[in-house]
Amino acid sequence: MSASSRGLEGVVIGRSAITLVEGETGGLAYRGFRIAELVPGAPYESVIHLLLWGEPPSEQPPSRLSRELAGRRSLPRRLESLVDSVSPGLPPLEALRTMISAMGDGSFGYPPTVEQVFDLIARTPTMLTRYVRRSAGERAVAPRADLGHVANYLYMLEGVVPDPRKVRALEGYFVLLADHGMNASTFALRVVLSTNSDLVSAATAGLAALKGPLHGGAPAKVSDMLDGVGTPENAEKWIAQALARKERLMGFGHRAYKVEDPRAVILKQIAGEVADPARLALAERVESVALDALERQRAGRRLYTNVEYYGAVVLESVGLPRDLFTPTFALARTAGWGAHALEQAAENRLIRPDVEYVGPAPGRRWPERSAGAPPH
Ligand code: ACO
């Protein structure tokens, strides 16, 4: 057997025509469209179309797909009661995992269908916002079919039609986070689907993988870090102390990118449009100090700013609370999960890798037990 690769680094596990990640040069393209071609400007619904079918829609946003999604936003009675039965006060991400799993009612069979993908994309924001509002003792806000996907998410959360500047910023975030090749959550989803399990089970696994701070759980920690640093003048000291404690700086480093994450470049521009100038100045100072320190102290590791860094600044600038950062990432990623689910099923083969066995050689003898002695 060939040598093992810890963390499957560099292992090609299959073929995909959805997203190209160019780690050495910092490139990212969906179906051949570089992200700078899509943001700003492309509505999230158009990018869903692109990811699912490989072609941009003829109208922006696509009216048929938008209608399909809008028509599925309202929850069936069963799901409403289910959301209302999740104990209030949980971190929204924990609640979302439970609620996505609870979408499974036996009707999500194998293979996954486009309609099931629409349900996943359309219903998760309604479930999440309903839970968050009820948890805060507020009435749920019914979805509005005349709003775009991203605007409607903010509307259901806040109960007012959102400021178009906020919608534009969050729309850019949703597009940039919509897919990313064979990242851990997509891999988890594809492994589950490859067993001929269903989309809801696979998306639950995807969310479970997304949750960890080495993947999608980092952005709230970026905001915590910025709070911890407090002022630009404190950045050097704070970063030096964190690295001396052997901590990882959240929002830096990436398995695929050995240069700056291209999504971070665009998110920084978006942050420039919506962030409080003092907060942005702090973020830029911390970034520059962190990059210098990582260059000196983690020489050769090639650690640069990743998507989560300015993603956090954008999410806080549009008014999202920190415990909604990773759930919002998950909502954006449902498009990519859906595209990968359909692609996996189209040419499925069970994903079942090998492992390099490093335990004792077989042939060991089991200890003799005297008759009647209790097993231990
Ligand atoms: N701060 C300090 N040191 C780091 C960081 C960091 N952010 N990231 C990696 N390193 C160091 C590691 O300590 C390790 O050093 P060592 O060789 O001396 O042990 C070396 O760089 C390589 O790290 P690995 O964990 O092997 O690299 P990997 O490719 O597995 O990790 C990861 C990528 C998990 C993103 C990592 O860079 C990290 O933990 N970053 C911080 C968390 C974060 O920002 N997560 C969001 C990722 S983006 C996304 O998934 C959407």
C-alpha cells in the first residue's frame, strides 16, 4: 500500500466539474467563472443556478429558480412545530444541526433531487431565523416571496426590510462562500451520499464538519480576537503573546491556499464599504502584524489571510451577532452542498479509503482464563 497522507493532504479523491481551487496562485472559479467576475454583482440565486447546472442563467436573478426557492421558504406545519420544540437558548449552530436533521421525514430518499436541494437551500434560513427569534422571545417573521434570498434572510431575522447596502455586502459573502471544492464539510457530505444515504443526512454531516474552528467555526473567534486586541497599538503585543502561547491565529492559514485566499481579497473590499472605519483600521493593523509574525515565527508554513478573517468583519458590519456567523456560512454553503450532492449521485461509487495500519502484527495470543474466573 502507498504511504499514507495525514489529513488526506494532496490526495485526489475523485473528479468534480464544479469549483476550481488554485492554491498556489490564489485562484477560485465556479464552473469556469472566476469569483472576481461574480462579486460584486451576481445575485446568489444566479450562482445557485451556475453551481447546479453549470451555466449562468439568462436573466439575473433567474426568475424561475427564484420563484421555486421563494415558494419553498414557508415551512410545512410539521417543521414549524419541530423548530418550536427545539429548546430555546441553544447556540444557533447546535439548533440548526438539529433542525436540518429534523427535515428528514423519510421522503428524502436516494438519489437526491434538484427539488430536495431547493428545499434545503430555501428552508434552512426560515428554520434558523424562526428559532433565533423565538429563542429571544420574539414572534417569527414569515418569509416574503418578493425579496431575494439574502434580503429575505435578513428580513426574517430582523423583522424589517434590510438596507440595500447591507444586502449587497451579505450577497457578496453568500456568493463567495457558496462552494469551495473538496473542503471538509463537502467531503463529509459526499461520503454520506456515497453510501446511498439521503441529502438531509448528508447535509447534517456537512454541517457537523463545518462547525469546527479549523473549518467554518473560525469567524466568531476572529471577532473575539479583534476585541481582545482592542486598539491598533496593542496588536504587536497581543499577537506575540498569542503565538508564544502556541495558539493559532484565527483567520490565517489554509490547507489549499499557500497565498492569500482570493475570497479574503474581495471580502476586504466589501468590508471597506460597510465596516465601521475604526473597526476596519483595527482589522487591517492586526492582519499586517499577524502576517509579519507568522512569516517570522512559522517560517516556511506559508500562512496567509483566509476567508474567515474579513468574512467576520463583513458579518459583524451587517449586524449579525457572532453566534450567527457560522450558521450564516452554512446557509451560503447549502448551494455548494446541493451541487456536490447531485454530482456525487450522478456517478456514485462508495467512498471508502484505506488506512495505513500501524498496530501490532497479527498472531498475538489471547490470555488464558482459568475456568470460572470473571472476564475483565
Ligand atoms: N496560526 C498559527 N500557526 C498556524 C496557523 C495559524 N492560523 N495555521 C497553521 N499554523 C501552523 C501549525 O501550527 C503548523 O505548524 P507546525 O508544522 O509547527 O506544527 C503548520 O502551520 C501547519 O499547520 P496544519 O494544521 O498542518 O495545516 P493545515 O493545512 O492542516 O491547516 C488550517 C489549515 C486548519 C486552516 C490552519 O491554518 C488553521 O488552524 N488556521 C486557523 C483556523 C482558521 O482560520 N480556520 C478557518 C479556515 S478557512 C475555512 O475552512 C473556511
